[in-house]
Amino acid sequence: MTSDLSNIFKEELSNTLEQLLSKSSQIEAIVALVSDNYDSTQLVECIVKFDFKGISSKITFYIPTLSATKFEYLMLGGMGDLKEHIDDEITDAVNEIVSNICGSFCTSVNAQGLPDIGSIKSEVKSSAIVEGSLLSGKTNIYEIVLSLDDEKLPIIIHYDDILLPFFSSVTGVTSEESEHKSNEAPTIVPSNYYNAPSSPSVQTPKNLELLYNIKLKLSVRLGTKVVLLKDILRWDVGEIIELEQMVNEPLEVLVNGVKIGVGEAVIVEGKFGLKIKKIGNEDFRLNHIGL
């Protein structure tokens, strides 16, 4: 069965917006888009490519003027006047937000170790200002109703056919139905649907308790980079090495050198600490650290 990534995507979208905009963020509902509602407005279009398991596909984000102008205004700390129309600065801000959402989504998915996904990565391929009439006639397109504090803001998502089964809670398309998906418009998905409790974890065997006092090395990876030997030999005191990880991406949690989750840095009584954001279940952790 194809893994459903809807819950992870929803959570990372909401969390990333909350971190970047410093506003309480929550997804109220996801509905099939009524394109006529956007005929007379402009949108920022961001096309994001996803690669996993030899598959290349894409998700296209359409951010209407109402949301795009608000996002840029809040990213700037609420300074100045709220713009009425989309411009290049707003497009750049939306591009940065979408890039961060997709980066966080990929990091969280990778932490789950899903066999049908493997390692997933994303890349924003383009961003542009488009007219709302472009949405007319599109299929597989949904409107996310986002609550930002007390304000309702829309975000529009268009899925490639390949990705439909991986977001089945939103699209209603399973892997078995992907070639014969219904044209029937999906109904609103209640926000609490995504927060349903997961299935109970497998009970820990009693004999595993004998291993509880084994010491394992916990480490946190800030980022990685492939470098040439000749560059390493040239390094000196004061050298700055740019890592591949963005500053606002989650940090990788490693046990005995194996990644089991992601988290964010915190300060605890003057010392660095780590707040877990995502972590594999009990079976995943045991299997990946060799117990």
C-alpha cells in the first residue's frame, strides 16, 4: 500500500508558516478548488520538483494576492504598509516560504524511513506571477484554508498525477485507483481528521529490558557537505565552510551514527539542547540502531 504523506505535509506546512511568520498557524480544511473564485486575482505560482525512488514529479503552489501580500508583510516583521498587489519582492518571499515548507516536509518524510519513498528531496524549479484564470479547467487542484491567528488565508495546491496516491487523505485516490480515479469532487476534510491517533505501537518484549542500560552515542548533525581533499588541506583558522542545510531546517538526530529523527536546537540552563520534532516509532528505532 502506498504511504499517505498528507498528515506530514499538513503539519510541516503549518509549522513552517508559524516559524517564519511568527503567527499561530492551523489548517482549517482542504477543499476542491472552485477556480471561478480566483478569475479576477493574481497569484504567485511556485513549481516544486520532488525526486524519490527513481520517480520525478511535482507539486505546484498557487498563492493568491490576499495570502501572498500578507506573507511578505509578516516576514518583514509587520513593518511598513501591507501591499495591495503582488510584486517581485512578494514573489521572492513566497518562493522562500514554499522552499522551506517543502524542505521541512522532505526532512520529516525521510525521518520516517518509509520503504516506498526512500529518500525524498525537493527543489523549487520556478516562481512567477500568474493570472487566476490559469486555474480554470485544472484537475487535481485543492484549496487549503489556513487560519493565521484569526485570519483565514487560502493556499492552492496542484498535484501531479503520480503524487495523487501519496496524498490520498486529500485527493481520495489510492494506489489501486490512481489509473482510474473518479472525477467526483472531494468533500471538505475536517482538520481533526489528520490528528487522529496513530495505531498503537508494538509492545516492548520483556527480554529487551535487559538491554535498557546499554550506552548509545547520541549526536546532532547540523549539516553536511561534500568537499575535495585539496580544499581540506588548504583550510586554516578562520575558514568559513558553507553547509548544504538551510538555517531554519530541522537538525538530524543520530544514535550511533544512524538517523532516527529530527529536532530543533534549544537552550536549556545555558547549554545547548534538542527539542524532538519527528522521530521514528519504536520498531523503526530498534531496527535502525541494530537492537
